[in-house]
Amino acid sequence: LAAGDLLKLQHALAVVARLDLGPRAMDDPCLAKARERLETWTPYAPYLNRLDKDMRRGLREFCTSWVETMEAGVLSREWEDAASRQLARHTEAGAVLEEVLRTAGLRWTYSAPWRERNRIMAMVQVRLSELGFDVLALRLRVARPMSAGDEAVAAASEQGRPEEGEAATGVVVVVVEGPAVLLSHLQRTCAGRDEPTALGLRPAPETAAAADTRRSLLRDRLSQASAEPPMDLTMCGGARRASQRRGAH
């Protein structure tokens, strides 16, 4: 707990639970604090584990995972900072980010609650297949629209409620990636036809201005993180407290 290593903390609490120390064991102040701290981390564990795994695979994979995580808005600001600082510690991160931002892709926005994101994505995939496209050659993922004013999404995530960010945006962005030739054909087919529809909803393609804003925000986020000390993805709380203590001296 003092070190802030949440993976070790999770294991330690599991060991305590197996000891069967009685119903009041967790009333111990230290254990109660540990459980409270772990509960703030648990909702984000799948996303942090993926970032950690991709970080070990290589810088390009880590940067790609970081971009997708930032665009989806599934982490609290604290954990976004941890991931951003971890990426920024690499001297080539800026150049790799530019490569990732040039990845070919199409983006369609649907007016739907964030909780419907997986259904929307699945229906887009079905519709693309109906339009005659080889969906196995495409990769679909979901994102939120990025703008400097999306504070409510961050506020919801900060309180451990990533699903409630839907109240701020009310939209789901479906990102389609794949071979450039296939994407070009897909774009021509869907242009002017309000396709691909999903759950009866018509999409709005990403504008050039929105794309520029999205890329600029990601560049700014990485640039800001480069000025801060690195934070381990499994030790966010401990790293932050250590940084604060250093600043106090």
C-alpha cells in the first residue's frame, strides 16, 4: 500500500480473504484503506493491463494502444496521466505518434448513448457486410469525439464511472481501419448515402476540422506529459505521492 503497487496490493488482499479471518477483518484501518484504493483501480484494470502488455511489445504497439485508450476516454485523468508519462519517457514517442496518427481509417459518429457502443459497432460491421465488403479485412473499434470542451466525460471517469461519460457526449464514434484501397472503396460507396446505418441511426463522417482537433489534442497531451516525471501503470498512487513529496522539499 505504501509503495502504491496495485498489482501486489490486489494479490495481498486476495491472500487475506483466503485466510478467513472473520467478518470484521476488513474493518482494520490498513486493510480498509487498501481495499478503498484498489476499488478506484479495478474499473480500469482491463485497459491498464492492455497498455502494459503493449508497452512490453514495443513502442509502436504501446503508442497505438495509448491513442486508442485516449480516444475512447475509458480511464480517469489520473490513469491517463500515468499512461501518457510512461509513453513520453521514450525519446522517439513524438515521431511514433505521428506515424500512428497517419494510420488509414474512417470514422463515423452516431447519436447514441456510450453504453450502446458495442451494439453500434456490431451493427456497423453487419451493415458493411451487407454492402458487400469483406469485414474480416477490416478492424473496428469505438471512440468518443475529442474536443477541448469534453470535461464531463473526464469528470465521470475521474469518479470511477466511465460509463456515465455518455451523458456528456451522447454519441459513439466507430473507427474502421484496414487496407487503404479497401477503405477508399468503402468511403466512395458510403459517401452521400448515409451509410453505414446502425440501429436505424445515420452516421456523420468525421470532418477535416474535427480530425485536426483530435490529432492536436493527442500531440498536446503527449507534450504535456513529457514535462512530468514518469509514472508506472501499476503504481499510479504511489508515484504521484512520491512526486508530490519531492516537490515539497
